[in-house]
Amino acid sequence: MSVPWPHEDGHVGFGPTGEDSTPRRDRGHTATGVVPGWPSARTSAEHSMLTASPAVLIVAHPGHELRVHGWLELARPRIFVLTDGSGRSGRSRLQSTRHVIAQVGATPGAIFGRFTDRVVYDAMLRRDMAWFIALVDELADCLAQERMGYVVGDAAEGYNPVHDLCRVVIDAAVALIDRGAGRALANFDFPLVGRPDAYGDSRPDGTIRLILDEAAFQRKLQRAFSYPELAEEVRAALDGRRHEIDSLQTAPERSATPDPWRQATSIDAFRVEYLRRINGRTTEAAFRDAPPFYERYGERQVALEYYREVIRYREHLRPLIEAIRHHGEAVS
Ligand SMILES: [Zn+2]
């Protein structure tokens, strides 16, 4: 077996105190687009956009949804999760995510933890284009059948190859809808290991910022506490060991690596959620010259004899990405 990459990333999310029975359309619709206790978008136009049409969340792993918990409460999306989050541990996190979904009133999609991480890694190592293209087609069919209005999903950050391919698969599925059904599906990403409250200096056009009020933030925290696989991470953040809270799960590996994820992140950063509009292609240009984090991580795992082969951007990801994009652009 092969498959070296950070087995999972510590992501922080958080949560509500109980089921809310308010219909989605009644939430947050005041003159200003803000209702106390619910996340508020910067403008009423953005807020209306987020609640006016059915939304879908597509993520690689269970737990990612907590990063956009405020948005989950607002939009109650259909949630697709590619793997069961078992990573190298073999322990599924699906049940924890199922609980989050029930509490916010969202619903699971047709693909919900269908694969183990190992299956996806092996498909990457084989450069199995047909496997990923079948996934694109299935997702596109789901999006079309349910007439989804917009898509939110993982950002490609070079941290975990499943996250990065999840993003490419989403973009290709959206491209298929745009070309086939002739309607434009708005497409957003959100960071999983990068700071949740900033996109660096550039904030691309169309980026939506949700600022959670205190009640929504507290629900988010509570939800994260009740997510067993993430509880320690959140507790550390609240204890005042608040730096690096999104890197705790892989701390030994990461602390040895001067990488961009080792940014001090206070718990307050999670009061803000950005949905970044994807306009055209997401780019991995950053990985063309310097290997992404997952390669360096994989090299260490192979050195420790946990795995036999390193998943690499040039050898594995790039050919897959090109094939998936071509599929999205070529089929109509
Ligand atoms: Zn993940």
C-alpha cells in the first residue's frame, strides 16, 4: 500500500445548541439582512443570494463542514462528502458529521462518505482518470437534477491531495452544468487550513464574508466541542493554547516544517467565514516550482516506512487535474 499525505488536517468548526425549526427562508431576512443570533452577510444582497436558492456543499472529508458552520445554518445545504475521513487511522468520522448535519437542518447528498481515503489515494497513484471523471459526471448529474443554485466546497491549498482534487472535481462538475444545462452555477471555495478570516491581500471579486454574531459563534464552538475527533483541538484553542489550533492533529509533522499553515490563529478568527467566488480555473501555479506540503509530508511518511510511495503533484495530481479539466471543458 502506498498513500502518504497528512492523514487528516485539524480543522476547527463549532455548533448550535439544538435543532432550529425556523424555515430557511425566514432566517435573516430583515431590511438589513441580519437577524440576531444568525450569521450575517456583509450586505443584504449577499445574504439573499445565499438563502434564495438551494445550496450544495461538496467536501473531501467529514469535519470540513464545521469551518463554514455559520453558512450551514443559513443555507441548510445538501452535503456531499467524498470519503469517510478514516485516513490512515481507519476510523470513520461520518457519524459525527451526520450529527452536525441533522442539527443544522441540512441533508446528506447522494455521495456521503462513499470511499475510504485509501481508495482515493490509490486512484491517484494509479492516475486513474476514468475513476475521477466518473465522479465528476455523477456529481454533475446530482447538481443538475436538484437544480442547485450554488456550490461551496474545499479550497485547493496544497495541504492534502484529496482536498485539492475535490476542488478540481467540483470545478469540472460546475463546468459541465454550465455547458450542458446552459445555466451558470455560482461556485465558491473556503480555506481548510489557511486562516479562516483572511485570504491574504487579495480578496477576489465576488467573495462573500459572513460575520457570525456571538450566538452563532457560540453554537459553532459547541458543535466543534461535540465533534469527538476535533474536540481536543478546540479545547486547546479555548485554553489559551490558541496558536496553531488548526494544526494540532498533525502537530509533530508540521512543527518540523516551516510552512504557511503554521500561522498563529486565534479562536476569534472563526467568527468570520469567507466564501471565495471561483471565477474560471483555480490555479496550482504555486506548486509548479515548489512542491506542495503533502509531498514533503509524504516523504517523511515513506522514510518512516508507513507507506511505499509518495503522492506527488507533478507525477500524479497534475495529469489527473488536466484530464478532469479537459473533461469539464470538452463535454457538452
Ligand atoms: Zn480534510
